[in-house]
Amino acid sequence: MTPGSNIPLSAARVAVDVAAPVRLDVSGLLLTADGKVRSDDDFIFYNQPAGPGVTYRSGGGTAPDAIVVDTTAVPPGIEKIVVTASPDAAGQTFQGIEPTATVRNADDGSVLATFTPPRLGAETALVVIEVYLRNGAWKARAVGQGYANGLAGIATDFGVSVEEEPAAPPAPVAPPMPAAAPVDPRIAAPPVPAAPPAPPAAAPAPAGSGKINLDKGRVSLQKNQTVSLVKGGRPLLSQVKMGLGWEPAFRGKDIDLDASVIAYGPNRNHLDSCYFGKLSILNGAIKHSGDNLTGEGAGDDEVIVVDLGRIPPEATGLVFTVNSFTGQKFTEVAKAYCRLIDAATGEELVRFDLTGAEPQTGVMMAKLIKQFSGEWEMTAMGDFVKSRTVRGMVKPAAQAL
């Protein structure tokens, strides 16, 4: 296909995959006659993979990601589904990495059409293909429209709310409010096995931000307190687990929060982010347990395993975050906490309970900083941020290191 050309669709279910020499984020937007989404629910991507008649399909890093459209299930009033792509690496353009979109019969995989947008340069996001309804028949059109301001530019153009803003100064702690009805939960995933109940509470760390170590057993941190991961005079360099958990407040509905860890270099430069869409980073030194969609039950909702001894030298800071993509605020969450566990023994080493809440969609829970001596220090944070995704946490977390 060439830009602007179209074909009739001979299959009711089609898949549009977009391939390139680098990893791409592929998304789909359901648009009405005015060219806008009805709500943020019509933005389909890795963090919200299912909508009416449209689903996101991950290639798992070995095959291209795809948007699958079942034209028989697209709701009335939706006249167009646009398929977009952007490089996964922040700030990367399409210069020299031409993407190719392939429209397939989703049932048998047969190719209906291919399209490679020409003359790309500074674009960081593209509307590649659109599947649209014309005179009662579904067609596909090659578009190739580029944006220099990334996926946020596309989302804004089509009416999706974009909340990626820098962290605001800390505000007074707000009292818990009755939970608002959340949007429909996303597709189900196996729950993370519940951890055993927490051991009896240990004495809290001394007042102030003074540094302590693990010699006296489990440490209970308060906000801004730091513990040195040293035991018996030796730095802890074994495998640890950061467990993060939460419960709905006021017997509310399921709370779907996403735990992540962001890795930085010595100049606060972003190296990589580990979250449910990217379960392993830094050559496997950090691994994520996978997404938990409800927060139900006792124990950790999501677990991130960190092999301190295998962290590469260029990674000197880790920030652990929790986000609410569906937009529920942390005033609707109860019992949010993080805890550091010795992976070999299951012993809880450090715990931080988030006692305050703000009506925001993201929170930085804790950070691990590598010292010149080679030891790691953990600091409790509890700083709230207006961001529904880990991407929006990268800048404020860097500032907090």
C-alpha cells in the first residue's frame, strides 16, 4: 500500500501488526464520527489491552505487537480504529528504523496488505493504519501520519486524557474519602500468591532520618528514614524481594494498581523500567512477578525480585513506584505498604507502611541507592505524583534520588 490508499477487508477479524528493527509500542484508538474517543477506555494498548471489538496483542518481544479488530463487535457510533506505533525507547525517532504494518486475517494469519511509511525522520510516533467503516463496509487505509511529540501527541489529538505531569510539592495529607466506582477491570491475570502474614511489628527506626542497619533484625521505617542494607558488618548482596501490597478502602471495588521499579545511573540518567509489561531488566538482575488486577487478599500484590550482587555497575539507583492506570486515587486505597524480604530465607528485613494518602494516581514508595562502599541503602519515600503510568514517574523519581 501507499499513503492514502485503501483496501476492502475480506475478513471480519483483522490483526494489524507493526514491525521495526527496534521494539515498538503499538496502540489502537476507537474513534467516533468527530474523530475523537468517547473516553479513555477507547485507548487500547499494553496497559489497557481490551476494549469493545478491539484488543492489544503482545508479541512477547520476539514478534511484533498487534491490534486486533473484530468488526462484528465494534459498537455502534465507532466509525474508525486507528493503529499507532512509537519506539519503546524514550525520545527515539523513526529515523533509520522504518516500520512496516501488516494487515492480516486474524483467524488464519493470511496477509491482506502491507504498508511502510516513507520519508520518516524526526517523528517519535505514527498513525500507521486506520480500519474504518464506509457505506456499511469495513476498509483499511494506509496513513503514515507522524508526530514529533510522541504518543502523547496522538492521544491528545484524539481526545485521550494525558496526565504525565511533573511531581507537585508535597501537599497536606488528605483524609480518606469514599471510593468512587472504578472503570471496568482489565483482562484477568493469575494472581500473585499471597505472602505469609507479616511478622509481629518491630520497633520503629529512631526518629529523624538517621541511618541504621539490619543487625537488630527487621526494621520498620517511617517516611524519609534510611536503613543501610548491612548485616554483621557485611553489605547485603544477595537476592531480595520488594513486595508491594494494597487493599481497597471502605470495602470498595477491586483496586488495580501497578508496581514498578525504575533504574538510574550515577547522573540520575534513566536506564530502564521494570513493570508488568517488561518483566525483566538489567540482564535479569531485576524481575517482576506480573500484574495483579484486584489487590484482593492478604500478602503482597506484586513482587519485584532484585539480585543486588548482579546489578551492573552503571545502575546505582532504584526507585519503586505504584501507579493507578484506571485513575483511582490513593485516597481510595488502604494498607498500602512495601517490604524488603530476603529471597533465600523469606525473612522480612525492612517494612514501610504508607500511612498518609493524597488524591493522586502515583506514589514513589521507596528507593535503593548504591553507596561508594558498595553497600545499598533503602529510604522510605511515600511521595505522591500525578501519573497513571510508570513512564510519568521517570522524571520525578530521578529528581527524588
